[in-house]
Amino acid sequence: MMTRMKHMMMTGATLTAIALSASVSAQDFTHAEDGMPWCDTLEIGYAGTVDCALMPGEVLLNFVYETGDWESVLTFTQHDPLSGEILDASDPMTIESVVSAPALRDINADGTPELFIPYITGNVNTYYYVWQADEDGVYYPSGELGGFGVDAFELRNGLVITLTRENAATYHETAQLLDADGFVHIYEMRIDAAAGRCTITDGSGIVARGLDASAIIAVCEAEYTQ
């Protein structure tokens, strides 16, 4: 099992200095060379498939898109910010219509942010590839999540809870555990908000987690009948 490094914050001035230094010494370092913006400065609605970078700790993450007529291909590389050395390069990822940039959030409260790469956005729901960092701060794929957005995902009793909308009155709540090996499915629940009725459609992980299905349903229905 891999352990995670502690999240380390750096100031914008320090990041800029590191990027400029690395761009001079390494040809494969792209952040400073082409004026790539930080992903978290891009405005939602206009940020989809825009080349950008993130630096959650001691590894610089670069996202470069090749845009086609109907979809884009993302090249995701991870760099040592001091030397410019490429630490990892992902396989090309197909990205459909998205309105947001890759984002960071510590979704499981372990002290290190996970990486969320949006790959398709519908009328309401956005689906993400989720990566988490190993003990060296290098990110690796851990699964996928879908819902209203990264900020809408919830950590509840140690479980990652996501909500997707089927229509104006019907939602699906999914509960998963995120460990070092990736997501572990716990349950999925269909919510009829108009009727105040909640139904577990897949509870395959409930017993192993020590949860009670009837209690989960009761809490859900109490919320939607208020």
C-alpha cells in the first residue's frame, strides 16, 4: 500500500521563480515557456480544454489539450519543478465537452489533495477521472466520480458521497470509500425527491462497511420530506 505525502503549499512568487529557472535548464519543461496559466485561475464556463498547470506539492502538473472537431485529447505530464524532469506521463485521454479545468481537492481528508480531471459535462452532471498522490507526490489514477462538481462532493462518515441528477425530481446518491488502491463501492441509492422516497439500488458494500440499509434510507427520506 502506498502512503501519501503531506500537502505543502508554496507562494505564487516562489512558484514563478521555480518555473522560470526550470524553463531555462530543461527543454521538456512547458509551464513557463508558453505562458501556461494556473488551472485554478481559469473561469468556469471558459476553462474547458484550456492548457494549464497545477502544483499541489513538490510536483508540477501540466495539462495540454489537442482540440478536434468533436472532442479533445489531453496529454497530462508531471514534472520536477526544479529540474524540469518528467516524472510521469499519462496515456492520452479523450475529453468531450467540458466547461471546467482540472482541479484539486482533498476529498478523503488525508491531508493531500486528489486531482479531478473533467472528461465530459452534460446538462447538469460532470464526470471526472480521479487521481491521488503516492508518497513521492506523483499522481496515479484511482477511478472516476460524477456529480454536480468537485465542490459538491461530500465526505460523510469516511465515505465519498456524490449526487447525480436523472431529471428535475430524481437523483442518484453514490457512496464510495477511497483508499490507496482506489475507490471501493459501498452503495447506490435512487432518490425520488417529489415523493420523498429513497431506494437502495445497489448495496453490495453496506454490510462489509458495517452500515444499516434501513438507517441510510431513513436519513435520506427525512431530508427529502422536510
